[in-house]
Amino acid sequence: MSSNPPMDRRSLPDRRSRFWWSLLYGGIHPRRRRTARRLEDGRFQALDWHGTHLWVASIGILISSVLDAFLTVTLISGGAVEINPFMALFVGGNPAIFVGLKMALTGFCVAVMVFLARYRFLRLVRVDVFLYCILAAYLVLLVHELSMLRGLTETHLL
């Protein structure tokens, strides 16, 4: 047996005081990739590392949202009407406020959905499935808006 007393870990620097370093280091060297940290964590499991497929879906949604905002402002300037009642409150005024609000809401919702990607909504469908459905819906919406824009430009050319 050693006669040295155990080291008091409270005398070490507090690792929680280095927020930005921890965030950067944890992004490069994640620890929780597949399982919960403790058995008592239950159904909800927040992970440090997410698969590439979620990154691709998230970036696709964000890019589609930017394109949607641009096409919406363009179509409304040509006489179209916003059918989303919430966004219609903002689209008529300053386009920069509309685009900023749309990007903030979309970015926040995508971040929450990535964080909850393994969680089952109503114990039935994993949340990551909703990301793919939203991406598909955005792609259909963009095709529709492009066809509306084509019809608008053909009308103005005649």
C-alpha cells in the first residue's frame, strides 16, 4: 500500500469554465456516438456525434429554405400571394426581415431535430425521418415555385 494520500481533484482547474474549448474539442473528439452515458438515462439519448446523412439533410433543408425565400420574394413582387398565414405577416414588409426570420426559424427547428434525431415521435417514427420528409417537401415546393416563376415570366413577355 502506498502511504501517499489520494490527490484532491478539487484543486485542479474547473474544466467547465472552458466552454469554447470544450465545444471545439468535443466536436473533434466526440465521446457519445451510439449509446447513452448511463443506464438510467432512459429513452432520451442525446449524442455528441451524428451521422453524415443528418448533416446532408440539414444542409439541404437550409439551402432549400434560402432558395424558397428568394423565390417567394421574387414571386410576390410579381403579384403572387403567400399562403402560409404566419409568414404572410412578414413577407409584405421588408424582404430582409422576412428572409432573416425564415432562416432563423428553419435553422432553429433543424438544429432541434438533429439533436433529437434518435428520439421516436409518439413512439412511432424517428425524428430523423421527418428531416428527410421536410427536405423532400422543400424540393417539391421549389419545383412548384420555379414553374410559377416560369409562368410569370411568360405572362410578362407576352
